[in-house]
Amino acid sequence: MSLILLAVGVQHSSSYHMESLHRCSLRLLPISLAEKCFKPTTLPPIFRFTRMLVPKPEFMNPNPHFTARKSLSSSHTAKAGWLLGMGEKKKTSLPDIVKAGDPVLHEPAREVDPKEIGSERIQKIIDDMVKVMRMAPGVGLAAPQIGIPLRAGFSVSLFIFFKKVWECGGPSLPVKDLLSTTLSMLDGDGDRLIIVLEDTAEYIGYAPKNEIKAQDRSPFDLLVIVNPKLKKKSNRTAFFFEGCLSVDGFRAIVERHLDVEVIGLSRDGQPIKVDASGWQARILQHECDHLEGTLYVDKMVPRTFRTVENLDLPLAEGCPKPGSR
């Protein structure tokens, strides 16, 4: 069984070939099930395909519903949500959005080698990220959210994997070849310090005008930032409800800085600098948090976590009301 497992893994030429190995070892699957992780499968998409607005602070528009545009299915009318939107279910070969609890979302990312940015593998990751973000749809996405395999902390998982191989009778390959083959497959697959973000006039058009103004939200073109480094530019902060495609169906209030600067590299490997304020600054902070292994729920204001359906219910006593400070 271990010979079949390794042989199939070595022959897998996809840029995501180690994802199956990683997920298999990380979740401690029985070796009898491990082989299934290497077989190409078509998984049902796990995206949310309902159009949702930006969460409504309770002092804003009390009506959380809207009627979808004519170009969309009239059945897709939904509750407000920051990173979720509209769309009809479609079969897709794109990566699924990883959900909270998967270790890939809770470990720091590794920087992408600038020399590799122009490679087919990195460009494919970026293309997939943009497509997944728009299909969800959302206004931002970080590479860990499409399950780019872990690099940091993988030694423990690798040990568990080899332990199970030996428990099943040991590998047919010499140990030296087994190790070098496995590590060569891992090499480079941890590159996931990439974020993409985009907020369109269409998305913003579904939000109430008073909400747009309060959040200082305006459209901006697609941004792809590799190896981003974020710096806060002022002490001004704001409290607003926030959501995440990896924690869909829930919202919580998060305090964010209103003015930030992000430097990094473009998808062409050129230096890029973004000075952002308001809602764009919030999106940048949210996505950069993902690269640190942090979800918004790790920073949320206590007792503000709620389902989308309960967004308009009163906040608990002592909780800050949404708005700038």
C-alpha cells in the first residue's frame, strides 16, 4: 500500500501535487484511505453563491435585504455580508475555499522567492486566487485560503506520514531515495505570501449610501501583492462588522486602523506601494492577517460574533457601536 501511495505521489505533476500528501498526513488518515488523496477527484465547490451586502451596523439601514439586479437570478436575495456576494452555483475545477479549522489558515505563510514570481506555478496560483475571489464573490483573498500547502511546522506531519508507511511494512524505495523524493516534491510548495483584492462599483452599489459613507468605501481596481508588508500610518481606528469567506455565515465587529501603507511586489515582480484608507485599508489588514495565520475571529470584539441572520439584533451592553473613533 505504501509503494502505491508514494508512486502515485511522485507521478503527480500538478503544482498542487503535495497538497494531497500534506492533507493526508496532517489529518492522520488511515493508510488505507491515504491512496484516495492522490487520485484526481472532482470535489463539489464549497463557495457561497448568494449575493450579500456589507454588514449593517444597527444604526444604519434596518432593512438587511435587497433585490438582486436583473442580470442575476431573482432568487438570489440574501442577508448582508462583507466578503460574500452573489452568483449561481457552477461546476468548477478551481480550488475550494479552505474553511476555518484547517491548519493552513492558522500558520504563518512563507515568502515567495522573487525569482519565482514569474514562474508558471506562481502565476497559476495568482490566476486561481483572482478567479476564486470573483466567483465567490469577495473583495479579497489570501493564498492560504485556497489551501496552498503548509511549509512551516510540516516536519511533524512528515514524521507521522513516514511512521504510518513503516507501520504498513515499510517503503519499497531506499530510505534515502524516499526522503529526497518527498522533500523535492515539497520544495517551493510553501510559497503562499500572496494576496489579491478588488472592490468594484457593482459590489458597492448594493450597499446603502449611508453605510458606504460611514465605511469610507470606494471602488479600486484589482491588486495583486506578493510578499506584502503592512504598516499603520495613523492612530485612527474604526469598529465595523467583518466577515470572511473561510468563516462564511458569521460576522463580528473588528477594530481596524483607518490608514495603512502596504509595500510588496506586483505579479510582474515589480515593487508596489499602496496607501489605503477606510474600507480598502480594512481589506488589506484582513488579508495580511491571513498571511500571519490569523482570522478576524482572533481579533473580534468579544460578544459581537453572530450569524448573518442576526446582524440587526442589538449589541450586548458595553460593546462598541460600529463607526470611526
